[in-house]
Amino acid sequence: MIDYGTAVQQAFYTALTPFVSCPVEDGPGQGDGLDPEEDFPLCVIGESTAAYMDTDSRLGAEVTMTLHFWSRAAGMKEARGHMSEAYRALHREDPTHAKYKLLSPHLEAESVDTDPDGETRHGVQTYRVMVWWDSFGSRLGLWSDVDVWDDNETWDEGA
């Protein structure tokens, strides 16, 4: 089994850290001593799912990755601002990873709510991204940067 979720998490962390104006934690408890219960504002790269889509010539998956944003500023503006920064860094961009090809993450859903403590704002974003294991296709000479299925392509049985 290939751990596509970890690859997306690493690529998202690299893409987010220069653009989001609050600390980004690479999973709960993995940051620079940050405590999501005390350090605000904060972005945490959280849960993921992977639907494997292996073929005879490619190994890949469709991955969803959840980002959490916490703020204790009054109102929702700060949390939404950090979410907007993450959107600009990720949506329809191509985050890089040394061993995997990530294709155009799309923001699938987002929400901002007040946590039960009444003072913490909690924003959540979920992104969907296609991931291909680059070394498999490259090793076999099966694909390059332009050999990715285009939604506008049609199948030509005579080819």
C-alpha cells in the first residue's frame, strides 16, 4: 500500500507555510511545540481519505485532505482570512512532492463555526486532489508532464 495521504500532507505543508499568516502544523502534535488548545491562530493539516485508482500502467489515488483553522479573535474574520490564504495557496495549484504528482487540488467544502467553549472559532476546509506515484510511471517510461488524461480527450479505438 502506498501512503498517498502522507504525500499530500507533506506537499500541502510546503505549499501553505509561506502563504498562510499563522503557524501551520503538519498534523496534530507535529508542529514546533504548538498547542492547539493554547496557541491561536493556528492551521492544522488533519484527516485524509484515499480512494485507490491503480491501473495497469499507473498507481494513484484520489485523496481528500482536511485543514483546520482555529482563532480566538472576535468574530469569524480572522479564521476566514487564514482560510482564504490557504485557498489561494492550494486551489487549482499544483503543490510539489519529490515522488508523487499532485494534480490540481480543488476546495470541496468549507465551514466556520464557534466551538463549544464559546470563544474559539473553528474553520474547516476539505480539498480533493488526484495523486499519481511518479516513480512508477517514470521508471517504465509510461508518462511525462503532458501525459495526463484531459477531460476533453476522447477515446479513439482506431489509434
